[in-house]
Amino acid sequence: MAEDYDYDLVVIGSGPSGRRAAVQAAKFGRSVLLVDKGVRVGGVSVHTGTIPSKTLRETVLNLTGWRERGFYGLAYRVKKDITAGDLRSRLAKTLDYEVEVLEHQLARNRVDVRRGLAQFVDAHHVEIHTEAGESHTVSADKIVVAVGTKPYRPPHVPFDESIVIDSDGMVDLDLLPRSLTVVGGGVIGIEYATIFSALDVRVTLVEPKATILDFVDRELVDDFTHQLRDQGVNFRLGTHIDAIRMEAGQPVVILEGGRRVRSEMLLYTAGRVGATDQLNLPAAGLRADHRGRLSVNPKTFQTEVPNIYATGDVIGFPSLASTSLEQGRIAACHAFSETLPHAPEFFPYGIYSVPEISTVGLSEEEARAKGIAYECGVARFRETSRGHIMGLRGGMLKLLISLQTHKLLGVHIVGEGATELVHIGQAVLNLGGKLDYFIDATFNYPTLAEAYKIAALDAWNRITPRRDDEAEPVAPLQSEAVK
């Protein structure tokens, strides 16, 4: 470290990418300061985003008995009267544990942590303002901006923090509504819409576009929306919103053409913006776009100012905690001229809705756009013995296979355990594996993972020409893949 600098690295923000950058640099023997304006470390991911929404989802599925309704009927409940207090209780315990783990990790790696609002003085100096009204300036050779995002709140939406809320407000509910309107068909909107539908809240999803989850394979989305409609979720797609008003104490969404959607509560999830407005970016020579995001070199995560890096949601797509962690690690490696880790070509997306969605690799739409000849194999979870045991009525796994090479092109899953199951496909995909792997592999029985073999055999039947004197590969006796 140059003697003129207080630290080798200052990281602004303690979300997944920030803390990974800080810890990685510390492991290189560098002096590191982590600055966060929150009361506790963890950033949006821990306190209002990833961990809270997934904790609420798990709490709802457990308390409602949603996973058991395939056997015991739609009226089955583990707890009859579920309150907002029930949700907050488990959430508080989870967040306390997460923060404790993070604080221990940072202390173990000798990362200094200071709480306060960081603002650039120049490209190497940051002023930290505390809640007590104090301020002091620190200098650093390298700086990582990992401040994440915050909900987009347009002025025409009458937010009141109790009835009309954004996604941050979902972790502080005092009462559970009997009806909920969700504006926005992106990942956050879909997750909360389905979580509250599992609570038997009447949910209406409003999305100006005619489709939802445009980055997901269309067949998967079609299956997903069919399950949601069967659960009672109402969709209002492809219609613009003229206004959102309060009438008789309830929010009303007025759609183009005069149609009205009324509910006890409204959740507005139409986008997020980078939390860069208080950083004084111009002082460091940086500029944010209209959504507060920073541009970076996608291989090194350097900004236009060479000693300043940006990682995580503040740089935009894909805005996943998993990829943010790797971005922080890569930024720290590049900043201190360490060997850059090899980034795999494909990484999974996980949507923690009810049911889950997870996908890795090419979708059918992407394969067609690239001119790749392909075939699909599909397995329904009800075709597995584990699916029968669990009482699953929905869920599917889909494989995309190259017709030319028989290599795996993509894996798309909707249903119970999708975000766990996808990693089998991810490994095979990044290792250049072929259809044969799934046909020849032995999977634990009974498991949902057996769906890979069923889908592979389905694809094999479509790809391979049959002769009367040839026998096709035989699935395990317990499988229903081959009739």
C-alpha cells in the first residue's frame, strides 16, 4: 500500500458483492475498510431483499401446509390463523443469525467496518458521515462501489408505507391483507404475488406488458402461469395503468379503458434504481445512468475511473446474489493483480416463487435465435416416485439438447425444489456434457432428480431413429419414463 493511503481497499456497501470483495482482498493480506450506512451489515440482500423474501416464503409454506395439500386437500392448514406477527417472528430470528455470521466473517478476516454514509471527495478519498453528525475522511488505493439498489418510487403512486407499499415494506407488515394487488410482473412481483396467494390472499397481478418473466423459457412460463391461475391468481396483462388512487381507504388501480382493480393493499414493484444518489459520484469522475446504475468492464468490473470498481445490483443485469458474490471476488482479484478466477459460461437463475422456477443455459427462444437445431425432453414431477410421495400435482423439468452434437444446451425447471435441482444441469452444461450422461447416470431413488433421466429418455426417443430390431435404453423399473 502506498504510504499516502489509509487503506488498500475501501468497499462501500456490505451486500453480497461488497463483503465478498472485502474478504477476498483481506485474504490477499490487504488492509480493507467496509463502509455501510445501515444499522447492521448485510445490505439489501439480508435486510429487505433476498433473505427476507425467501424466509417469508418458507414460513408461509410451513405454516399453511401448502406442500401437503396435494394429499390432504386445499382446506388443509398447519396453523389456522396466520398473522403478520408469525411471519415477522421467524424473519427476525433468521436475520439475526445472518448478521451474526457476517460480522464474525468480517472480524475473522480483519476487515474494518464503519457505519455511516460514504461520499466521494475524489477518486481516492471518501468522507464518512455518521448518524451522530460526525464525519471523517479516509483514503484508499482502490475503491469498490457495492451499494445495491432501492425500489423505484414514481411520484404518481400514493405510497403510505402501510396500504400502498414497495417491496421494502413487505418485511414490516402489521396486518395481512385479504386481497392484494401487485403491480409489476418481474421477479420480485411474481415472488410476492405467489407467496401471498399461498396464504389464501386474493391476488391480482397487473403488468403493462403482455408477458411476464421474459428471460425465462416460454413453455416454462406457460406451465407456471397455468399453476398460478389454478391457485386463484388473477392476471391483468398487456394493459397500461392510467392511475393509482385511494378510494374509501383502499388502493384502486385504474387500467386503460376504465377497468378497475381494487384491493386492501397494493404492492408496487415496477423496477429498482441504483442507490448512488448520495455518493457524490461526480467528485470521483463517475456518472450514473437514469436508473442510478454504473457502467463497468464486464470482465474486471472496473468503472471508467481505473481505481474504482462497481459490483452487484448497482451495475444492473443479472442482479443475482449468486453472481454478485463472484463479481466482488473478481473485482478484488483484478484490483490487486491477482490471478483472475475462471468464470463459468453458464450460471443459474432462481425465482423463489410458489412454485419455484430455475433455469440455466439456452431457452428454446434463444436457441432458435442462434440458429441451433435442438430437441427437447420433458419430465413431469408426477412421473417420479418422489413426486407421488410428496403429493405433487404440478412441476416439470425440461432439457434442451443439440441435434448435431447431443450436448446439453439448457435446463429449465418449474416446481418444488427447482432452485436446488438446477445445479445438476448447471454442472453438466459447464462441463460440456451430453444427453448420454443423464441416460447412463444413476440417481438416488426416490428423488425428484430422477426427472433428469426421464427427460433425457424423452429427448432420446425424439432424437434417435428407431428400428424394430433395436431396443431403446431402459429406465430404472421404478421410473415411468418409458412405457
